Amino acid sequence: MKDAINQLIQYSHSIAARDLVLGSSGNISLKSGTDMLIKASGVCMSESQSSDFIRVDLKNLSYKNKKLKPSCESKMHAICYAMRPEINCVIHTHPLYATTLVSCSINPRLISPEFILSIGSEMKVVEYACPGTEELAERVGQAVKSSNIVYLKNHGLLVVGKTLQQAYTRTLLAEQMAKMQIIGQLLGKKLKGLSSAQAKKLLAHLQVK
Ligand SMILES: [Zn+2]
């Protein structure tokens, strides 16, 4: 438990240091048995400490903390764990480039083998829905069934992983890919991504699932 909280604090601080969230936005959770440990609502990732993470029941979203409320996106996190039993963490951020790209209705491209090897060849983009709502949680839940990464139009990014390190790296890679794509567009060039056939060949070649 203490180790889990320490990890959540460490990655929350790293996420904030990279400007992947501003203020108290974004949220992070780690599965713990039939519960999840999730950042409290209104807490800045940059300043988070052990008392800022709340244990929430994954089935009914109940919690015992009397001082703080869990993130308003708890339902979105819980649905990811329900859809993907093998994952242990969810990171939701508001990265500048990734959010800009999909909000311009430009589909993200598979640019580098590094991205594909970390995230896979499936990427999902969901239409805007009001943050914290059942509607958004349902959209993300459907998308995450077949993808480790979900871009939220006019909102941000959600990434799942088996470990916090994996989800964090995937978040950084997604932002880097979006940055490359936008720089390509600013240079007046359309950055060509790898095709799904090339991605499949790469994954098969290196025997990565
Ligand atoms: Zn958000």
C-alpha cells in the first residue's frame, strides 16, 4: 500500500513536471485488489502527497475518506479496469500536442516503431463528452477494449498500462508523436505514418503482443 502510494506520488509529480496537466486537472489511479487508489478531486498532481490518494471500490465507487472526494473521473477509470482485467493503472492527462491534434480532427498517426512497440497499433479517438459524466466513461470504456490509448477530443488523453511506468511512458510517447505530426504540418509537409501492415509486421517480427 505504502509502495503503491509512493509510486502514485512519484508519477504524479513527473506528469506535472512535464506539463502534461495544469493545476488540479488530470488524474491517475492504480488497481489494488477489488479497489483502486485514485487521486482526490481538486488536488494538483505537482503537489500531491500520500493523503491525496483515495481507496475506491471498483464495483460501486464507494469510498471511506471523509475529508476528500475521489476524482470526478473515477467512473472513467473504473470502466477501464472492468474492460481490461489485465491492466493495473490508468493515467489521464491534458497534453498540449495530443489534445490539439485530435481537436483539429486530425487522426494521430503511427510514426515510429518505438511508439508501436510500446502502445501497439490500435489508437482510438472519442468525440467530446462532458468531463466526469457517464457518457464520457462509456465512450472511453468502449474504446479502451481494443486500445491502450484513447484520445479525447477537446479534452485530453487516457492511457492504460500494466505498470505506472508503462502507462507514463505511453503518455510521453503519444505526446511526442503528436508533436512530430504537428511540426510536420507546420513545415507544410504531411508526416507519413507507418501503415497498419507495417505495424503488424514489426510486432510479429519482434513477437510482441
Ligand atoms: Zn480531463
